[in-house]
Amino acid sequence: MQRYRDLSGHSGVIAYAIKPDAIDVQFAGGAVYTYTVASAGRVHIQQMKRLARSGSGLATYISQHVRDAYAARSEPND
């Protein structure tokens, strides 16, 4: 996982991992959500990758556009 830069200083996202057709997003509580092209759609995955790399807007985008469209969820101790 790569640390999320969070330019605003207020994001709930702390890390991410970009995969060919997916992105893993770790939130402050420790849970990791995997969003895939199949679960969220290619347009959303591409936008989430752009936002992750830029360090701005990822948590807001997730809450507004893909909220529950994740393929998997894991807790830190899973």
C-alpha cells in the first residue's frame, strides 16, 4: 500500500494500492476496501486512481459516487 498524501489534511483515506483493474483503499479505521472495474465501473476506478495519485478528493469521491460498490472489505487483522 502507498500512503495517501491527503493535501487537505482531513481525509479518511490513509493508503491505497493501484492494480490493473482495481484499487484498494485503506481508511483511517484500518479497513481496506477493494473497488474493481466489475463492482464500481471502469470510469469510477480510473477517476479513483487519478485522485489517489494526486492526493486530493478520494474520500469525497468514494462517498459521493461509489460508496458501497466495493468488491471486498477486510479488517486490519484479517
